Amino acid sequence: MDLLVTTLAVGGSMTYPILILGVLGAVAALAGTAGIIKSERLRNYALALALGLLALGALQLLLAAASRVYTAHEIGAAIEHVNPSDQITLRSAGWSRATNLMIVTLLAAALPFSIGTALFGWAFTRRLAR
């Protein structure tokens, strides 16, 4: 929980889109899977839901990677004119911030990726069985 609070506090501008996509992915994964389990009519859309969940997880990881590159640029600009003895401390603090966001993103993307992969396999074998 401390990691999430720290990431929200100092995560930068990419934190909120990543977390919004994470919440959206979790809701879509759980509600979509529950709908597919309950309704025969919705089972026809299982492959589309699986591909959507996988795309959502990939978009989260893409935003996190872009944020990491942007953070590297920010770190370089911030320590350019700083005393060389302080550069190591500032660089490690910057990379810690970028790593926190990447960890939170991996945790947020785990649910859409895992349910999307399982649904994709189920829907694909279901289509092959027809």
C-alpha cells in the first residue's frame, strides 16, 4: 500500500492515466468474465473481450515505458548542473521513482493480461470446436 501511495504522490504525469486504465481493466476483466459465464449470448464476444483486455494491458505497459524514458530525460536535465558528488544520490532517487511506477503498472496490468490470456485460449478453442 505504501508503494501505491508513494507512486501517487511523486509518480509524475503518467501515473493517473496508467491507474485509470488499471481500474478500467480490472472492472472490464471481472465484469466481462462474469457476463460471459452467465450469458450464452455474450460468449460470442469472448474473443473480442480477450483481445481488448490484452490491448489494455499492453497500453498500460507502453505508457509506463514512455514514462520511464521521460523520467530518464528529466533526471539527466536535473543533474546536469549539480555538484558531481550529489549526482549519484539524485540519479538513484529519480530511478527509484520510475521503478515504483513500473511496479505499480505491472501489478495493474497483471489482471487484464491473465484474464485476457485465459479468455483468448478458451474462446479460440471454442471456435475450433465448432
